[in-house]
Amino acid sequence: MALRIHRGALAALLLLLVVHAIDAARAPEPRLEMVTTAASGGAGHTAGRARAAASTGCASWRLGVETNNIRGWYSIPAECRGYVSDYMFGDQFRQDCAVAAREAAAYAEALELAGDGSEVWVFDIDDTVLTNLPYYADTGFGAEPYNATYFDEYVANATAPPLPEVLELYEKLLALGIKVVFITGRHDYQREPTVKNLRSAGYHTWEKLVLKPSSLTLGSSVVPYKSGERQKLVDAGYRIVGNMGDQWSDLVGAPEGDRTFKVPDPMYYVG
Ligand SMILES: *[C@@H]1O[C@H](CO)[C@@H](O)[C@H](O)[C@H]1NC(C)=O
Ligand SMILES: *[C@@H]1O[C@H](CO)[C@@H](O)[C@H](O)[C@H]1NC(C)=O
Ligand SMILES: [Mg+2]
């Protein structure tokens, strides 16, 4: 009996090994071919393979960006312009946002709140609660240099749409009794269009809206400013239960908040 089971298990294991060996023998071939022979195939195949190889490379690049492995970059790789465009306008970006918002909502719903109104959730604004996709779609999805004149016009216009998944999360947090604080890299002189834009996009209430003092010099890291503003909240008696942004510089630097959530953004890097 014991021997029979043993034999059966052995047979199963052998079968697994054979299947695995066949898989291993088959699987890498097309993958290797795709990467190494893109330049030498027939004309039609070459274009397809080059596109596939670029797409694979761009997917790896995006993962590197999202995990903060790739830092300090000024524009997206030129060959990834089409990839980033497809990502931003396709289902993947919205699905990725939905996962972030869903996890954040599940976390918030499970919190034990003090019930004294001291819990706050910190949100970044640009490409977190509002999307600047209209601006970026017009400027190469981050492939072209940042145009401050155009972006200032875009902000003054106050027409940035909300990120729907984040707006939904915002409503859930308010319903739970968690207050919302916006800490943005936008300057204090942009308060009026920012308030107008938040309201028209559906963000109707907040505890605080913190904008960057114009005296802060451009080009320096926003981490001291953003973490400093979070420290002020803690000093004032608030508990930061959550913190959401599209840049790692929104999320690092003590006090970070009890949990942080990153919204995807493959279009630009803010240190
Ligand atoms: C930047 O934007 C402004 C305003 O839209 C435009 O006039 C200008 O041509 C742009 N500059 C570049 C280099 O694209
Ligand atoms: C400003 O808003 C108008 C009307 O919605 C739009 O046509 C225009 O492209 C916007 N300009 C910028 C710079 O966002
Ligand atoms: Mg942002």
C-alpha cells in the first residue's frame, strides 16, 4: 500500500518534471527570439518584433519607475511615447488606479477610529485627485520637456478632470468620518484656480488645503516641504491614517502617515 502510494507520487513527480522540462525547452525560445532577432527578420515581422521588444522594455521601465528603482529622470524614454500613451488611455492605467483606491478603501474601512475627528487622510493634488492628462497628452506624455508656461495656463484654467477612482475613495473616506487634507506642490498664488478646480471636479470639502510657499525655490526636493507639512498636522493633534500621491516624494519622509498608497504615474518624476 505504502509502496503503491510512493510509486504513484513518484510517477506524478516524474510527469511534472517531464512537463516542466518540455515547458522549459519551449518557453524561452520565442522570448529570446523576440529580443535578439528584432533587427534581422522579414520587413513585416521586424516592425512587429521591434514594437513588441520596445513594449517589453517600456513595461520594465514603468515597473522600475513605479517601484522607485529608477529615480531622477527628466523625460520618458523616447521609444516609450506610444507605450505610455496606450497605457494612460487604455484600461491598464484605470485598473491600476482602481487597485490602489480599492486597497486604500478596504484599509480605511477596517480602521478603528477615535471618533473625535482627529483622523486625516493626506492627498496630493496633481495626478492624484486631479489628472493632468490633457496637458501631458498635448506635450508627448512626458517625452517633451516640461513647459512651465503652458502648465501654468492649464492650472489657471481650472479644468483638470478628477481621477474617478480617487474621487470615489475621497467620498468613502468622508463617509467614514476621516477628514481630508490636500498637500500640493502647486504654489500659494494658485490657490484660487485650485479651489475652483477641486470644487468643479467634485471635491467639495476639506480640512486644509496646503499650497507650496512661493518663497520655496524651484528645483529643490519637495520632500522637506511635504513631510514638514505632515509634521505640522501631527503637532496640531491630527493622526494621519493614510497618505496618497502619484510621486514617491509625496510618500517618503517622516511622518509618512500610517499607510501610504501610490497612484501610478509614468509621465514624470518629481524628486
Ligand atoms: C509652451 O507653451 C506656450 C503656451 O501654450 C507656447 O506658446 C509655447 O510655444 C510652448 N513652448 C514650447 C517650447 O513648446
Ligand atoms: C482652457 O480651457 C478651454 C476650455 O475648456 C480649453 O479649450 C483650453 O484648451 C484650455 N487651455 C489649457 C491651457 O488648458
Ligand atoms: Mg502629484
